Amino acid sequence: MNVERFSTEPYPLDRRRAAWDAALRRVGLGVEPEAEPPSGRLVRRTTPHGTDLVLIAGAPQRLVRTLEPDADRLWLGVCLEGALGLSAGETARERELLYWPAASGPLCAAPGLFRLVLVGVSRADTRWAGLPDVEDDSRSVVVRPGPQPVLSGLLATMAEAMEAADDSVLNTLESTLAEIMSPLLGGGVAARAALRRRILRAVERRLDTPHLNLARFAAAEGVSARAVQKLLEDEGRTFSQHLRSRRLERAAEALVDPAQAALAVGEVGFRWGFPDPAHFSRAFRQHYGMTPSTYRAQAQGAAHGVPQDGRNRGYAPPRLDGEAVPAAPAPRPSPARAAGPVHHHLRATPETVHWGYFSRALPPALTVRSGDTVTVETLTQHASDDPVRMIAGDPDAEAVFRWTAQDKAIDRRGAGPLDATIHGRGAGEGFGVHILTGPIAIEEAAPGDVLEVEILDIAPRPSQGPGFAGRSFGSNAATWWGRHYHDLITGVKPREVVTIYEICTCGNALCAHAAYSFRWTPQRDPFGVLHPTMDYPGVPVDHATIEKQDGVMRDLHIPVRPHFGTIGVASDHPGLLDSVPPSAFGGNIDNWRLAAGTRLFLPVSVAGALLSIGDPHAAQGDGEVNGTAIECSLTGTFRLRVHAREHADARLRDLTYPLIETTESWIVQGFSQPDYFAGIGGGTQSEADRRALLDNAMADAFHKARRLLMTAHGLSEDEAISLLSVAVDFGVTQVVDGNWGVHAIIPKSIFARPEGTGAA
């Protein structure tokens, strides 16, 4: 199997552009000079018939076709993620087909993160003889909308298969592609009607973008504002009228969707581009002749109806006219600014947490300024393993975990579908499990900056349960995603076991003692769904159905190392991102060294950074092999600073990954997939499992550590490699998060020569 892989990640900043340009030129592309050196990943495979399959993923940049030795070549392409602005003034969006001859030299500008698959074929291959010619215009790429659903889907399939599939599978896909190309591709450049359809589709994709106007839309789509307005004249309305009408129509659909019945009316409006609930209500009344609340009530047939199955699954009774319409959580106003930094306190409540996902679209729960400190309360999703010890009597915890047969305080738990159509586990499907407090917006943070999160203090959250007040507890669950699950040697196989720990004082330090354990038995949640395993977060364990084992691990004292398993900023990838796999933006790093007295540096991708914190741990070892740590609700105090990239030191100017600083060392964090959600092989779970290899994580940690030494300390590659072997410790962070971690610990002491020493 002939597969070529390339990434800019290992290269120091000053060598990145040249390395990326050289890699692109091997597939007939080049990169135009930009202010910032571009980053990207590339995979290429050539089939036995000479067809080139190329996957390219990267950050914003401008690509250009270069001359090739074989001019008798045609290229097909599909933008799998993001968009490409083309030289002809068009924009190729996700799953739209590109088709051009090798003789052309189109310029493609990617305004954001993108993932592109290209297929290069020779006209000498008779299977492709029926492909039509393209008008001789060296500036343009032909985008043909007609066959997009068929061809783009097939090209996407080839992209997903190209690294792992054997030659026979690729040959079948390649032949199928050739057979359907000729009858489907035809005609010339898209006509006015096709362009109009393109614009309308683009509007649909951007309906939820706040503050969208004609100028911004036209610039993003690579067309003139006048052209957009002229095309919409066929609709008999202006761009603003069309946008407003479609937003209201989509909001109306959401209001009557049973799967979205738990959403407040104000939140529905926010999701469809109306950040002001009052403005949404007025616009809706003008369009439909009634308020959104009345519209929802009438559509459901009764003001206080329930779903047909008789259970109120997260359903909120509609409000009638005259009642207050709840809005989406608004940013909390910062206190009046003092001369210096301000301290804030962010509680963990249903209004300030999100469960199981990151998203750039979340409104901030708190807005601060660079240099401010924030005390953040966090709750563990495993508190429901022993609700009496970890939830009962605690008003905020009880509010977050509230789940009855009638409703669930936080319905969505994970990034999956709200209607649980995949596994039926519950809203969000548990595709992401962590309760995250935030997000916190930092006013000065902008894309390209670096956010410093200094951890000043961490304290366990005391129990308020009857008989346990003032004590602190946590849960360790040996789960189905742990390394042990299919490798047990005694007892019932397989099995999941929960051990409840109490956090105690041992001398001058904290330690943990096991209180009891129990084997997980199938639990039925308040909505009646049976959970044979720990497949959905926050399912309350009915202790009448379990058998406690007391006296476990008697006389063992577990060192407590309080830390937050998950600290991350929002990614600029769209949609909801599963909170389980860590990535370039941080997230579920699960490195116990993120303790009080350390700093975490994260690259900022969206305005405000949108920091979220959760997955609190009392103790964890490297590896986290059984699936979890001692999951224990904690409260932390943090100082947040923004480092503008242009003023930052070398290691931060070049930061594309989470970087930890302790008093003794720099810790470089590597992963199996450095940017998990832009994985060049796609985002399917099977693909993630295939790539969850320690080899990949080790290579990533090595590449980043070498880059840090070359960039920040001016070492040559040979010097850096020697130092990595003789002075740097590599360790396994975790092997249970779908994106395995390896970290490199670089001692600061090696850069400070003691007085009186010198070279031999």
C-alpha cells in the first residue's frame, strides 16, 4: 500500500511555509504567501491504475494549481468540510463538486478550516474517456451542481477509505466513479438559475449566524453584494427580507418540533439568529400574527399538553400571552471595573453548565477581562453514582441533576441527536459525558491569540447530604471503555464496578480511602430507558438494586492530586463537539499535572476564547486505564490572561496545541489525532478507534517537543533530538478518551547552567 502522509505540525514556525509548499507541489498545488505560515495535513495514495487520491486539511490559506509534467490530466474534488473561494468568484461549499483540467490554474482561498478530497485521473485511462471538456479558462474552476449528491458522496467515501482499504476496494470505487461521471457531468458553467440556487442554499447554511447582513454574506461567499441582490429579485424581496423570513420559518418549525419542546422560546429565537428575545417576539408576531408562545401552544393543540407517550420528556408547558418569555442564558455583566483585576465567582447551575459538548455557538455564562480571576464551581457527572453523598442537600447540584418522570433539568447530555435516534439512550446520546461550567468569554481574546489559564487553587466540594455534611466524596468507575473490560481474569466477565472514595486528611496532605464498591446492574432512568451499562451520563443509581461491598482496599491510602481533567476553549469547527476526545483546543486532556500552581496555554480560535472547565478529579494515574479517575466535584480559582500572538514569546507564537507549565517543567501534550475534529480521515467512530494508537500519540508528542526546542530555544534538529533522548521524559497520559495522549516533560533546569560550570 503506497500512502504518503505529511503534516506541518512537526515543523518550526520559520520552516513551516516551505515544508507545506513542497508537500503541496508534489500533488500539483502550491500555497500563496500569507502573513502567518499556513498549517495543514496531507495524505496521498496512488491506485494501481495511476489515479491519485489526495486528502488535504488545514487552516485558512490560499492554494493555487501549479504546472504538472502530465498536462493530460483531470481533477475532481469535493470540499468535505469548510469552504473554498474560487478564482471565478464562486464559493465551493461542503459536498459541492469541483471539476477542472490540469492545464488550469485556479486560486482557491479557504477562509476557515477546510478538508478537501481530490481525485486526479489521466485521459489515457479509457475508463475516463467520456469526461467532457472544460472551457479554456485558466482562471476558473468549474463547479457543477447537478450531480453533486451522487458524485460528492462517492468521493467522500473514497476519502474515508483511502488509507485503510486494500487496492481491490479502491479499484471498485474508482471504476464506479468513472462509470457514472460521463452521463452525469455535462453542460458548461452553471447558469443564472443554478447560481441562484447556490445562493439560496448558502443563505440556509448561515441562518443561525448572528449579525449577518448582505455585505458580510457576499464577502463570505466570494460574490458581489449587487449580484446577490439581483439574484434574489426573482423572489420579489431583498436579501434582508429573505433572511428574516427564512429565519422565522425555521424558528416556527423548531417551536412545534417535539424534540425541541424543552427549549425556551427565547433560546429558539437565539438559535435562528435573533439574539434579542423581544425583537424575536415582535418579528414573529408581524410574520405569523401571534407570539411564538401562542404559536407553539396552538400547534400542540392545548396549552398544557404532553407528548403522546404520556411522559413529559424534558417538555416545558408553553407560556401564554402576557407571561414572561425566558431568554437564552445571557452573558453575566462584569462588575464595575476597578483599577486592577476583578474577581468573579461562577456557580455550577443549570444556566451556567453545558453537558457533554463544546460549541462555538454557546453564549457565555460569564464575561471577564484579561488578568481577572475567577472561582469556578464544577460538578462531576459521576455524582449520581451515590446521590446521597454527592448531590443531596446541595441546591445547585440537585438543580443540575434533577431528572423525574416529567422532566430533566438538562436534557441534552452529549453531542448526539436530541431525539436519541441512534441508540435510544437519551437526548445527546451520551456522545460526550462531562458537565462543563462556562463558557467564560475573555473580552480581549481573538483568534490567533493564546489564553493562559493559571490554576491558583483547587478544593473538593463538600457534601451536604444527610449524615455526610462537610465531607467530600468521589467515584471511580471501571467501565466498558476501560482497558480492562475485555481482559478480565476472575469473576463475572465482563463487568463494570464502581468504587466510592472519601477524601480525607492524612497528616499534612489529602488522601482518599475507599468507602465501598458495587457492580453496575442495569439501571432504568426516570424516563423508563434501561441502561445495561454506563452508556449515558447522570443516570441515577438506585441503591436498592446494587449490592455494596464494604471494606474494599482496606488500609490503602490513595494520594490525592486534585486537578481538572477538562479545560478547553471553543474550537472554530462548527456544530457540537463531543467532550470526550481531547484536541488542539484542549478539552479532556486528563493530565493530573494540571493542578494548583500550574499554567495551561491554549490557542484561541474564536472571539472571546469561550473557556469551559469540568471533569474534576481528586486523583488519577497516568493512563487512567480503567476508564475514569476518582471523579469528584471541585471548585477552582483561576487567573486568565490573553497573550496577543504578535507580542508573545516564541513558544506561544508557535502554539497550536495545549502546553502545560509547572514550576519545574514544560509539558508538551501529544495526541493520536492532534486536531481530532479535523481528522484527515474523517470523524467516524470506527476511524477514530483505528487511529487511537500510542504510536501516533508518541509521534505527535515527539514532533511538538522537537519543534518547541528548535523554536523557543534555538536548537538545531540534531541538538533537539539528542536532548529529547537524554533529558526529556515521555509518558502515557491516557488511553481511554478515543484520542490517546502522550506527554513530554521538558525540565526547565536544563536551560539554566549553574554558576561555575562550563563545557568540558
